[in-house]
Amino acid sequence: MKRVTLALAGVILVAPGAAEARPLRVMSLDQCADQYVLALAPDAEMALSPRADDPDAWMRQASAGRRLVRPTLEAAIAFRPDVVVRYWGGEPRLLARLEADGVRVLTIKDATGFDGIRGNVRLVAQGLGATGPGEALISRLDGTLAGPAQTGATSKPRALYLTAGGFTAGKGTLIDAILTAAGFTNAVATPSFTPVSVERMVLFPPARFVLGFFDQARGDWRGAGRHPVLRRLAQGRVAARLPAATLTCPAWFAADAAALLKAGG
């Protein structure tokens, strides 16, 4: 049999005297890509990454019963994907082989704002022949962002984002966009992600903390963010505890992180 076309409903396989349709075959190379594939191509035959069902995966329930494979060249040769979706995953040998074989590779970009996320959704949706579901996801994102404003808020309170590992996020990050969308001012003026200084936090404590990844009991359990001094400092100042599942990927559910923060979650 010979693969002859890739269509919205799947791939058409043609043999002498007969025609057979099979679902689109999609391989995901990392946990972020898993979320996009599960949301946009639920009817596809998929090979997801081993982290698709981890507690910090937004679509982990939808991954139940799906095939999980290591994102290796050997796995790709065995699965023979029509489309590959990735964020950061994929060893050089695998990516080179996919390119040489003409397999379409969709790369999710490291979005720093919600426009970038909309672009990611449209890119993957178009590549999977799922423009309708993609626009539905964007509508969901926009509706979540347009939720009720903070109750009784008269100004934008300053807040510092803190991970269990002891990092914070400044300008030019998706975290900054989440804080802004929730009606907060980022207490960090420097760009990108930087480690926090426990000593500086004691001398200049922020008015509010926004905690991320603290729901992972075994994640960074000895990280600076869990330092006893910071734990005491944060008492009574936590604006929200954002689940890791809302923060692990530049995807539509970043809007859910903003909604939780806005609601004081």
C-alpha cells in the first residue's frame, strides 16, 4: 500500500482494487505538544510522550488509554507518523530524519503573551486539519480572560511570582502576561526568569506572592522557594497558588492561571 494524501479526515491509503481510510497518525515529542494533540486531534492515532499522564499535564485525563512512547528515532520509525508536534522535544537524529523523510513537523513557539498562544493554537490546528477546534480553543481562551474583574479592586496590586525552585519571572515572560491579565503589576522589573534572593526578600518583602508549582509535593522539595524564611514571609500575602498544570506550556490554559489569580485562587 502507498500513502498518497493527507486530508482533514485522515490519510487515504490506496491498494489495487480497494481504498482504505485510516486516521491521521500524529506523534508528540514532549508534554506540551501532548496537550495540543489531545485537544485538537482527539480522533487521531497518536503516540504521546511518556509525560502525557503526569500530574502537571493539563490534558492528563484525556491521555488515558493512549499510546505513550519515548520520543526517539526508533519509536518514530516504528510508528511512522504523518505529522509530528513538538515544543522542546526531539533529539537531533530524530529531527534530521523526520526532515529528510518529509514528515511535517509543527513546532510550538515559546510565547510570551496571549497573542503568541493564539498563534500557537492556529499553527498546530492548521497542521492537524483542525481549524474549527483551534478557533474554539481560542474563543475559550478569550472568554476566560474576559471573566469578572477582581472584587473591590481599585488599583493594580504589586505581586511577585515565586516557584518552589526559587525562581521569579519578569518582563517579557508569559508569567508577566498572566499577572497583567489578572489585574496585577509585576513586582519584578528585570526581564526573563531569575533566581530570588532570600536576603533581599527579607529586606524588601513584596506586598503579594503568586506561588507556582508548589502543588508538586516532590518537585523542588529542597528548592529556595520552600525556604522556611520565605514560607513565613509569605504567610498572609499569597494572592494565589497556581497549579503546575496551568504553567508548564505556552497554551490556552494559561488563561485559566490568570482566572485563578483574579479569583484569588
